[in-house]
Amino acid sequence: MPNKQVLLIEDEPHIAEAIRFILSRAGWAVSVLGDGAQAMSRIAEVLPDAIILDLMLPGRSGLEILSDLRADADLSRLPVLMLSARGQGRDREAAERAGATAFLAKPFANADVLARLEAITGGGEARREPA
């Protein structure tokens, strides 16, 4: 089993598949979720080493999900890479206030996603603490 697992929460199928492909090639196990409504239960189920979270999602926004993550004692330290199609300064500021580890505006190069993910997870090594 790969030691690096990421949960990608992204509602645009083409973007999700492109990210899944590049991360899988780099050795990441990638789980994909297409809406925000089931995000917290899926995060608890998967227990990923990191989360890539779109800002605008059907069901629940990325900011709502991120706020819930940061308020959960068991999940609050998970690295979160926030994605936004708008890329406006206020989106970045809102993500930072909510506790995003890193932010990336769409469109982005696939290599940038991998580089940011590995940067926030300490080079891609698993950050999960022993149970």
C-alpha cells in the first residue's frame, strides 16, 4: 500500500482527472470526491495524508469544509491545498483565514499541484501520526 494518500475534493471532472493522473504517476494514492456534502465523512473514512480542496463545490463550500476540519481535534493538522478558479486576492485571504496550508489559483500547471502538495507534506512522506 502506498504510504502517501491524498483526498481530492473537486467537482470539475477534467480537472480532477488531470490532478489524479499526475499525482498517481508521482506515487500518490488519490481518492476523488466530486462534491462537498459528504466531505467530512469521506475524510474520516480515508484518513488521507493531505487534502486538495476546491473552494467552490456543490453541497458545501471548500471554506465550510476547511473550517470544520480545523475545528476537529483529530483532523485539524491535516495539510490542505485549496484550489480556486477565481484566484482573487479575497479568495486567497479567506482560505488563509480558514486555515489552508497552501493556495493555488486555477488554471495551474499540473507540476505546480504536485510541487505544492509535496511541499505541504514534507516532501511527500506520510504525516499521519501513529494511532
